[in-house]
Amino acid sequence: MADLTALALTCSLTPSPEPSSSELLARHVLDELATHGVSGTSLRIVDHNVMPGVQINMGDGDAWPVIRDKILAADILVLATPIWMGHPSSITQRVIERLDADLSETDDAGRPIMYGKVAIVAVVGNEDGAHKTVADTQQALNDVGFTLPAQGATYWVGEAMQTVDYKDLDTVPEKVASATAGAARNAAHLARALAAAPYPAG
């Protein structure tokens, strides 16, 4: 099987080195991808100066161009976000806004530049909204050109208005572990299929 790579963008509001539930779930996804021959790396967006805007490069000090290069080099993107006030984090929204610039970028065959790349969404929170958060982020990623695998998301949502986070759990719930494993398995399969048979040029 061809070697594949994955990049996890964690959109936690918590900077490193503080523990992050979103980061932990992203790493669980990368661990599952590794069982399918996918090597992965992770970065926390809040640790980098990603400027607001909808251009590929927003000028001096903008960290996005380097992160974008990492996305372009990867076969699979894992976008991990917490739920805040029923929505993806503001950092997730910033990532999506920066990806907007790639709607008009094409490869050498004239295809949208993110064609052929697979995306998984991972969500954590202590309130309702996981399905809506997945729907919002997957729709945006698909608009940009990413391909979504069947059941290509995983999430954990704790009891509303409580203080237990995903990172505080002694063990990962069986249903969450199963969803994570399935999303990783399907993403690796899809990425290999797209590598072998790319989308046709327009």
C-alpha cells in the first residue's frame, strides 16, 4: 500500500503545553490512522499567528502559509474542534476562512487544489451541538474541495453544564473509540482510492 500522511489541525482555544481535549481526540484519530499505514503530525493553531483574512498570505508575520504548505503536503486532514456556545471554535472558523482562498487555486491539471485530499472532523464539548458542528465544518471543507469518507467524523460530548472533559476520562467510551476507528479506516481507504484514481480534470 502506498504511504499516506495526515495532518491534524487542533482548533482548541487552549495554547500548548496545557492539556486539550481536542488535541487528545485528534491524536486518537492519528493513532488509528497509523494502524492503516498513515503517518501523522499534529499542530495546535492557537500556538501560531494565523491572521484573520481570506488570502493565502496576509502579510508579515502570518503563519498560515507554512501551515497551508503542510496541508498541501498531506493526504488526510484531521480538523479537531471544541464546541463553544453550540458552534465550532472561533479558531476553527478562522481556519475555514483561510481555506476560502483555495477555492480559486488549481493544480497543474486545472482541478481545485484540494481535490484528492480527504478530511475527517473530530469534535469535543460539554454541550449539545456535535452533529451541527460536524455538519458546518464538513460542508466548508467539501466546498473547498476535500473529500469526506463515509462516517468521516468522531465526537465526544459530555453532560451539559458539567466539568468533566474528554481529557479527564479514565477510558475512551466504546462508541467513541468505534467511531474514531471507523473514520480513520474509511479515510485511509478513500485516500488510497483517490491516489490511485484522481478526480478527472474539468
